[in-house]
Amino acid sequence: MKKVLILTAILSAFSFADDIKELKYNTGYAGGNLDNSRLQYSQFINEVSGKVSLDDEWKGLMFNFDVSKRNFYDTNQDAGGDTWDTDFNIMKTQAIGNIDMEWTLGFKYGNSDNMKIGYLDGLIPLKQLNGHGYEFYFGPTIAFKIFGQQASFTPRAVYYNDSDKYTRDYKDQGTEGIGGDFDLAVGGSLAEGRFGGLTYGVQLNNHLRKPTNAKGSGSDKNNSVYLNYIAILTYSSPRYYGFGFDLNVFNQWEKFTGDEERNNGFYVSPKLLYTHTFDTKIGKFTVNPYVSYNVVDEQDRQIKYKNKFLDYDGNKELTGGIQFSLNRE
């Protein structure tokens, strides 16, 4: 109830700000089962994101933000560290013929404090231990169609600076340098009918980094590319009075060139959800509670920690939460 009151206060504060186009607040809980016998860790997740129109300054200009905080706890519910992850950017849309482009200038900041190595899935989060880092990026997202499917290509120039035992996209922790992102995405609807819909998405993310300052980290400063390839297939049932069921089949493959660290994860996650939208004086307000569970969570991970390579299996994670959103577009 307290969180609902906080959100209501935020919305009231923004009620006179016509430039706010979208505002979302997601709060949830997730617990992972590392050894298939009992709950090994849990985390509380809070995330705020939104869009603010800057049309008064420059037509088509938009300010976007995304701020998330995670607090982790061990089996005894003792504190197990926390993380911050933020992304602030200014975006300008541009149309050239039949091609739509979004130019983005952004800033990312991440921080991990007292994290334990086994709490997070994937490859990158397991490397973000007890440190912080930031990144400036600039480039376009180019939207186009391929074989009738919606696709996009995002090339970006990047400057990054990581400190202590932290990295965002480089193979070694605690370095400073430059780089480029080359991301390709494609997706769309495969089927739609009375029994529901089937959609898919594929992302091929390639992030090149070249350190210019090892900052005493011992890094060899060699070029490295973080490869993050994702494929997802989603079945969505028809909605009955706001209630629905989704089934996500998800595969993620990650690798750093220049070392032996890698991850290959395969997940099958059923999800129950409810969605209800209210028309209000300040826009469309949506409430969306949900719960999901990884019935299949197979991860083949190998990371380097304290000069040793460690192997990890997957976490069968239970996730539940509620998202509040305001749409004024």
C-alpha cells in the first residue's frame, strides 16, 4: 500500500507537466534455487523509467530515463549486496525517405556493492562485483524491414570508465577506454488468432572495447568484443477480463573475445499476469501484477574469479511483482 501511495504522489506531482509522456514503476521479488533443493538467494527489484517530450526545445526531441535498484539477500535473509543501473539519454527522431532513424546521446552508470558471486544470472552481471563504472554513447538506431519483418541496426561510439572490480562490456575489470556498439535486432508476429498470438525476437549485440588506460588493473589492454546473442519466442494467450498467460522460450549466448569466459543459457518461463487500464484526467493508468517461474533454466557458464575459472549452472528463479504505468502519448 505504501508503494501505491508513493506512486500516486509522484503522478500527482507530474499531473501538471504535460511534457511527461510515459512513466513506469516496477517493483518485484525474485528468488533463485541454486542446488535444486531450497531457496538459495532472493532479491527485491525496483525500477523507474519514463519519457519526457522536449518538443519546446527542439521538435521531436525526447528525454528517456531508466533507473533500477536491486537488493540481494542470502538464505538467512541477510543482506547480500546491492546494485544500481541507470541510463539517461536524449533522442531525436529523423526520417530519411522510407528509413526512420533515432539519434541518441546517452549516459549510463552502474554500481555494485558487496555483491556475492553466485547471485546473478548471465555473464556480465557476475563480473560486476564491488565497483562502479560509467559510459557515454552516441549514435543512431536505423529502423527498416527485412522479408517483411521489422528490424533495426544500432551503431554507436562509446567512451567508458570502470573502477575497482567492475566492467560493463570489457573482458577485464577496472579499465578506461573507447569502443563501438554494433547491434542488430529483428522481430515481429508469427501468428495471431482466436487461441492467442506467437511472436519472436532476435538480437545480435556486438560491443567492441579498446582500453586506453589499464588503471593498475593488470589488463593487457587488448581489443575485446562482448558478444551477446539473444533469441526469444513468446506465446500469449487470449486475455479474459484482463487475465492472461504467456510462455517464453529464451536462449542467450554470451562470450568475450580475448578470454575463455562464456555463458550459454536456455530458459522456459510460464508467466501469469493481469492487466487493467484506467482512463484518468492525466492519462491512461495501467496496473499489471505478474508471476513467472523458470521451469527450465540451463546455463553453461564459465567465469574467471580470483585467477580461477569457475563453472556455474542455472538458477530456477521464481519472480513476482507489479508494474504501474502512466501513458500520456
